[in-house]
Amino acid sequence: MLIQVRLTIEVNPMSDWLDLLRKLCATPGVSGFEDKVATLVSAELRKEVDSVQKDQMGNIFGTRRGLSKNGPTIMVTAHMDEVGLIVKHIEETGFLRVQKLGGVPEVVLQGQRVVVCGRRESLPGLVGQKPAHIMSETERKTIGSIDDLYVDIGAANRKEAEEFGVEIGTPITFDREFCRIGKEFVTSKAIDNRVGVTAMLQVAKQLAQKDLESTICYVGTVQEEVGLRGARVATERVRPDVALVLDGLHAGGTPDVADRVLPMRLGRGPAVTIAGSSQLHGFIANRRLRECIAQVAGTEGIPLQHNVGIASGVSDSGAVHLAGKGVATSDILVVRRYSHSPIEMVSLSDIENAIRLAVKVIPHLDSTFIKSLEE
């Protein structure tokens, strides 16, 4: 049984961003419905950059102009969307039939509380199931298909569900609160990728007062969980010389996962990809950029993990590095347990080290470094 304990974090500088992370995780924003998260991101970026813009897809762009008019452009990106559900049909009895938005495994859905984001207000909902007392032995051991699942919002019929503000296309998120667990971990829904968004905003804050040659464009992207769609469009718009993608990666260390499958561990620092998934959206990091990151990490005493070929380890990097004539791209990843579930879990020290690493790396990405990429 998970006991939620609300504690004040007394360590600095974590306290600078912990409340922001809590707020971002609580804000609903499934793929294609990131508006409320985007509003928060825009408000935070306006404090630190020269201009903030939004494109037709919903991507947010915060630009901090560099000292050199013809200097390089660095894109720092984090996707704003979370996995969830969407209403595809309302039964005459008032129950909602749903479809997945992103890679939500059915095994984590049954019996969950959810938030149905109605037109006027958010509604509590339940992913229902047959009473255990009348299940057959087969049913007790079987994971139902998404087509068999339904959401109960307490509506007497279809008309009442519609009066509640539910319609075809209404998004649904997990109902799970952000809380501290153990000595240095937090758990919540939407850790993927509100941790990356928090890191991006903190990087913008820490670099705001530094004089840098390069222009930095901070981008909150949309629809990563359904095919890296926002990142593809955003990178074509920015046309960066270098890109850093801030996201997460699956961690092992649990009884059900072998070390050889998921070697990453919570509390051992952020990770960078050397060669990622061989799937359609996988990528191989730019070697010089990755080596620069590793060298900075060593100099600054920041622990660093390395990702090679983790299955389904896909991020916006897969779209960013292929844009235009190609973009030198690397990621900085905060590893997490229980990916795409309502109980995703991360280490606070890993988040802080990811922020530190990005802040220390970016000043090195100047015109001299850009020239070295083509030598």
C-alpha cells in the first residue's frame, strides 16, 4: 500500500523547481490537448527569454538572443504531452468507451481513477470492471483489451454524460497525486515528460543572466507520445545548429527486470544516448556533442549513465536530428521507473544533475564547436 507523505524539501536548489514540477504533473495535457501545460510553460519562459511564440500545432518557442548576430542557434526541447485516453463513444447508459493516446498498457488501466477533462470542468471517473465475485478463473487472469474497457463518470445515461460536458473527443488523464516516496524519490502521473519540461525551464532561468554567443530557443513540443509530431515541425521552424532533447528513459533495478535489459538506475545521474532504439524513430547521437557532454560531466563531477539500444527508448531526438540538412543532436535523460503508468518514479538528485549538466554544457556550444562538427 502506497502511503502519500507530504514533506517540504529543504535542500537547495531543488526547492527552486520542485513546486513547479508538482504543478506541471498535476496539469492535464494528453497528446493533442497540451494547452494548459503550454500556458504554464509560456508564463515561465516569459520571465527568462526575449520572446515567446506559439505555432499552429501548439509548440511553444522561447528565444533568448545571443551576443553574436550570426552566432549559432541551440535548440533545447522537452515534450509537454503525457499519455492518456480519449472518449470515442458514449453508451446510452452513460458509460464512456475510450481509445489510447500514446503507449498506455492495458495492464495499468483496469480499476484506475481517472480525470475526464469535460468542456466546463474536470470530472472524476473510474475505469470499471466486473465484480471479482462473478469473474471466471480465466477472467481473473486476463488483461482486458482497450476495446472492452469503459469509464464510469456516474452518469445515469448518455444525455446526462453530455450535460456533464463530455463529448466524443474528450481527453482523459490518470488521477494520481504527486508525492514524495523514500528519501529522494517522487512519484506521480505525467513524470514523462514534465520532468524534462521542468529541467528546460530551470535551464532557461539559470542561463538568463549569462552572456552567451549563441541564441537559445527553448521549445515545449506537442504530440511526442503519438509519433514525435510536434518536434518534427518545430525543428524545421527553428533550424538549429545543435539540439539538446530533455526527456526520460526507463530504469531497471526492480525485481521483474534483468540488468541486461534495463541497466539504468535511479540516483546514478542523468543518461545520454549513444545509439538508441533501432526502431523507426530511434537515433544515434552526434558523437562530438555526446563527447562534449561527457567531458563536461566529468569536469563538473556530475554522474552520467549511457544508453545503448534500450527497447522502445524513443524521444523527440528521433525527429529532431533528421530535420533540414540534419541537426547535431544529443539527449539528456532523467531515468524513471514504471514508465507510462500512473506511478512513474524519479530521483530528485537525477533531475538536479540533469539541470546542472545542461547549464554547464550549453556555453560550450559556440561557433568554434559548431565548426568542429564538420571537420
